[in-house]
Amino acid sequence: MIDLHSHLLPGIDDGSTSLQESLKMARIYEEAGYGQVVATPHWIAGTSWMPTPGEVRVQVASLNQRIKDEGINLSVLPGMEIALDPKIPPLLDEEKLQPLGQTSYVLIETPFQILPLGWEQIFFAIESRGYTVLLAHPERCAQLADKPMLFDGFIEKGIYLQINWASFLGYHGREAARLARYLAAKGYIHCLATDSHDADNRHAGHVQRAAREVENLVGPKNLQLLARENPTRVLGGEPLAPMSRQNLQDTPKSKQRWFFGHR
Ligand SMILES: [Fe+2]
């Protein structure tokens, strides 16, 4: 499996705090069945978290070497989780932001409260430069929880949605769990990722349990699409496939009504 969202680089953001912790996280990934992980440290304009692509790549190379030395079967690729900001399009022109691996996919962090004014123009400017937006954990945004119809616009604009596995287990609170289920029922999810931050709580060890929840909601074919097929397409630079409505219809009717009827 491939994880497209991970804070396993040591000492660069609020993720792993040491090389030892990063190696522990790498072992957890290996045990959970992952072969590739994209390191996506936070990039937030105007803060101390503004790594350059060069810095990320140097750290990734050094972590890969240590992972190999330890005999762990995992490869790490460079990426960033870029907080939504009007400065993103010009910085992409200057190659100051790191897309996911060698691709033109950019992982954009959804704000936890409200989207900045003019967010539609920011996404348009990013995509008109040939980049594709993968929106990280939109289920954790309060404004989107209040106005879930905004998701229709994301899907119409070709913005892809990455949901955190842990949201299905309630680890990000009741609202995020509710919204994750709403998006699953709408068929609006494109891929799932761990958003791992440490070796104690937020890591790949919960994925198997979350996968059972997701499978109950969307069926086994959609689970494969979100967990394996679409993440593979991202790293191949290919467009993503939408969830199959056919498999959603397998979801018991009573459940569907609850998901669609809520709000
Ligand atoms: Fe993250």
C-alpha cells in the first residue's frame, strides 16, 4: 500500500520528534502492509514551517538510508502538506513547493475553521498551472461540516478529496466522523491516508480497523479503490477514478437514508 500523507520526517513540524520515532513509525507502516510513504511535512505561509523542496528531499534521502540500514522494507518519497493560501500559485511557479513525489499532485491542507476568501480562485490558479489538487482531510473543517453542499462544488471543479482513515474511527471527533461517513455515502472520497504524526497514537497501526469500517460503508471494491488503486494512480501521475455508485447501492437502505438525510 501507499500512504500519501505522513509527518514521519523527524524534527521538521509537529510530527515525529526524533529519528528513533521515525524508524518506529516506519516499522509500523511495514507491519500494516505499506511499501511506500510520501513524507508530507506541513508548509504554512508566514510560520517557521516553510521547508524548501530541497530540504525535504535531503531529509527524505537520509531517512531512506536509515530505514534501509535497519532492514525495514519501506521507501519514502518527498512531498508537502501545503496550507491553503493565495501565495501557493506563484510559489509553484518558482518551484518553492514540493508536489507528491515526481508528480504534479499537490496535497493542500484544508483549514480547520473556515476556507480563506477567494479559495475558488486559488484552486483555479493552481490547476491552471497544470497541478492537481488533492485536498487533505476536508472532513475536519468546521465550515464544511456546517455547509456540506460546498463539497458538490469541489467535485464539480475536479478537486480530489483525501480523507483520514482515523476519522472513521472517531479519532478526530464526532463531527469529522459524521462528515467522513457523509462523504462516503455521497461517493465523494478519492483516497484515504493516515496523516501519521507519531509512533504512539496517530500512525498506520489503526488502518486495518478503519478499513473494516470503510468496507461496511462503501463495499469491498470501493475500499480497494480508495486504499490502493487511487493512491497508486496519484504516484503514477494519472487521473483518479470516482467511487462506484453501484457498490454504494449495496449499502443497506436504512443507513443510506440516515447519511443523506442528516443536515
Ligand atoms: Fe497532515
